[in-house]
Amino acid sequence: MIGHVVDITTEGMMLIGEKKLPLERDFELEIRFQRPSDNSDQVIPFRARSMWASPDVNANFTDTGMQLLDDAEEVLKPIRELIHQYGFQD
């Protein structure tokens, strides 16, 4: 695990993690969560590129901006559902 998603859109996400990730590197990642509707496990595999990093408010962590590289509907549809279910719609 490289971090936790703290913000997400269909274009990218911000992760918070204990280690600083190398910039401009492509990653094969997946988001794992439980669907609130039926508590089933959900996994969304995707590719993303690290674009920026900055220290988090907590000095033990680093925030990393990831650009989503996949635009296939099988990746975007569950991400849209995740955004809707968990309220990332601010």
C-alpha cells in the first residue's frame, strides 16, 4: 500500500502516505473499499502518474497528486460510483 485516497475525481486523485513517491512515474494501482449498499468488497485497478508531492500538515506524511491514465469506462464508472457514494463531490 502506498497511501490513502483523500480526494478523487475522474481525472486524478490525491494520496497521503508515509513515503514520498518519485515524480513523473507511472504506477499500476488499485483502490480497495467496501460498497456501503451491500458491504461487498470492491477493487478498482487503474494506471496513474505521480505529478506533484508536498509535505502534509502532519510532518510524518506526504501528499501526492496522481493523474489518472486510464479513460476506459470500466475504470471511470466505478470511480464515479465511489465519488458519489463517499461524497467527494465538493
